[in-house]
Amino acid sequence: MPLYSYTHDQESPDCERYPDFEIEQVARDLPLGVCPWCGKPVRRVMGAPAIKKRHFDCELRDKGFTKLVRVDDGIFENKTRRPGEEKYVDRRKPETLPILEKTIRD
């Protein structure tokens, strides 16, 4: 269900949700006209939509990031490995760590 933000039109310091609050509503519901807690006038506030962009592992690698996914205690799979890097990183074996010189740039 979408989460809508509201703000009080006038001061309502006695309201437990003053000055702003969020409430879940079905998209087809009409906007609230009064605060459900204090009964004072409110208006819906437009905000930025919550859009999450998914990054693929190859995009992360190309941007200089390293993505490690835990497989076992102290063992991680390197999802963004580059040539010369191990597929699995073991925290007890420093030779399996990603090559940072390839990822760190000015």
C-alpha cells in the first residue's frame, strides 16, 4: 500500500502527530481532509517517489566497487571479480583478497 505524507494546515501542538505524519492508504482513497488524531485540517504533501534502481554486478565492477556475498563463516564469494582475482575470498588467506590497486583510482 502506498505511504502518503500529510501536514497540518494550522498549528496543532496538542496533536501527537504534529506537524507532519505519514499514513498508508489505498491509491483510490480520497486524500484526508482532517487529522485522524486531532481533527484539525491537513493537506497531502507531495514527495519524491521511492524508486530503487538495481545495479548488476558487472556495473558495480565497472564503477570500481567490489561486491562480496557471504557463503560461510569467513568465506565470501567475489561477485565482481576481475582477472587475476579469486572467486572465493577467505578472511584467513590474504592472498584471496581482491586486488585493490585495480579498484582504487584518483
